[in-house]
Amino acid sequence: MGLLDGKVAIVTGAGGGIGREHALSLAAEGAKVLVNDLGGARDGSGAGSQRMADHVVEEIRAKGGEAAPNYDSVATIAGGRGVLKSALAAFGKVDILVNNAGILRDKTLSKMEEEQWDLVNAVHLKGTFCVTQPTFNHMRERGEGGVIINTSSTSGLEGNFGQCNYGAAKAGIWGFSRCLALEGKKNNIRVFVLAPVAHTRLTEDLPFFQTEETKARMDPKLVSPLVVFLASDLAKELTGRTFFVGGGTIAEMKMVRGEGVTKKENGGLWTPQEIAQNITKILT
Ligand SMILES: NC(=O)c1ccc[n+]([C@@H]2O[C@H](COP(=O)([O-])OP(=O)(O)OC[C@H]3O[C@@H](n4cnc5c(N)ncnc54)[C@H](O)[C@@H]3O)[C@@H](O)[C@H]2O)c1
């Protein structure tokens, strides 16, 4: 008995890295998996190669699981509909969506080209919308609930040098998910956010990942058990949560409003000097 027997999952960008591990882990727990990957290079350039998705489908089938490929780009609504259509054609329904596809075009803001901003936001933020909207509507119409897991990053939630485009997209995915978690409640569609860390082709040239010890400790397969947990009934009481996950650590990440200070006098209107006098209390 697997935790996800009878379930159907879509994983975008599942031809390599973290997405491949998600697909293998979901399949190992009994889910039928639609393996989406456009192929192409780390920065989103190059002709798409069907080989990446096909290879993961073969790996799942070789282990006795069920999988089907899809090669659409998540960056357009036509692509997002294509992903859902492939899942429905292969398996007839979708219970679980993991939005994971991603690229990098790092540049400091002063040197960033419009195209670097647009492409990163198209794949990550718009891509999350493009696949989620048709799938969310399918889940609503089916009326049997669902789980949507979106991939953010500490680069967006905490900030990272040289990644204003990527950080903006990843923080946008967090906001999108927080709102969708509220919209999904009525239909028992649970929504989560991951901020993973793993050694993949996306991160292989970062200084942090240069030692063999770090590469081994940051194996992408360490991210996926959390996805299986969230997708399963073990997490059926949870929604709207954000998790840091990687290297053996799992921790909730939260946007927290401090206690702050409320002024009652003068209709609550602060002067800048009063704000300066209270800044220590405001910042706690
Ligand atoms: N590796 C990390 O430490 C880390 C940290 C934070 C967030 N993330 C996020 O995790 C996700 C997976 O990243 P990864 O590290 O496994 O990188 P990766 O490059 O190994 O995997 C990303 C996959 O997405 C696919 N892809 C790219 N554009 C696509 C498109 N338009 N449509 C469909 N597929 C597309 C790529 O072909 C690739 O297989 C990404 O969203 C990334 O931003 C990773």
C-alpha cells in the first residue's frame, strides 16, 4: 500500500534535478505521474529536448510505476492547458500538481536586461499561474479536492544578491499561493509552498556547492519526502503553509507581523520624529 495509491500527479520541470526526484518519489508511493519538461538549458535557452521527460518516465516504468511525458512550456496558458490535457488523456484526472519548472538568468539590477526579467518571470511566476489555473478548475469541477505545491525560494523569501528577477518571481509565487490557499478551502484544494535547497544544475556553480561533502549533503532527493507528505492524507488538515527543505532540514517559513506600536492620539497620525523615537519597538 502506497500513500498515494490511486492518485494522479503532475510535476512540471520533472526531467531533472528536484522535479525528477518529486516524480520518482510520488510514483514510488503509488501515484501515476505526468512528467512535464520542456528540455533545454539551465537558463531556458536552446531547443527543447523530449529526452529529459522521456528518461524519467522510463525510470518510473522500470520500477513498476505508471507515468506519461509532456513537453509543453509552462510559460504560456496554452502550455499549461496542454500539461493538464496530457494528464487527463493518460490518466483521466489530476489530484496533485507540483509546480517546479524553473530557470535562472542572474544579473544585478543595474545590468539586468528586460529579456532577463521577462523570461524568468514568465517561467516561474506566470508559469505557476498557467499550469495552476486549468488544473485548479479541473479539481474544482471534479469535486474531490486536490493538492497544489508551488516552488518558491529563499532568494525571494529572504533575498539573494544578483537575483532581483528570480527573487521577485519566487516571492510572487508565495503571494499567489497564499491567496490560492484561501480560494481552495471551499473545495478542499490544499496549497503549499516549498523553498528548497539542493545541488542541481541550477545551483552547481554557486560557491556553497563546490565541495563534495556539500553536494552529497544537499542531494535533491532529500526534498521530495516533504512533497509526498503534503500530497498525502497525512497532511489533510494542513494548507497555506510554506516550508524550507533541504540537506535534511525541514522548517516552516512565515511572514510575521510584529506587535508594533499603535498611536491613539491625534487620530493615529504619527510624525516622522515620533516614528524615529519608537523605531526600536516597531522593529521588534
Ligand atoms: N536547487 C536549489 O537549491 C533551488 C533553490 C530554490 C528554489 N529552487 C527551485 O526548484 C525548482 C527546481 O529547480 P532545480 O534546482 O531542480 O533545477 P533544474 O534546472 O535541475 O530543473 C528545472 C527543470 O525545469 C525545466 N524547465 C525549465 N523551463 C521550463 C518550462 N518553461 N516548461 C517546462 N519545464 C521547464 C528544465 O528543463 C529543468 O529540467 C525550480 O523552480 C527552482 O527555482 C531550487
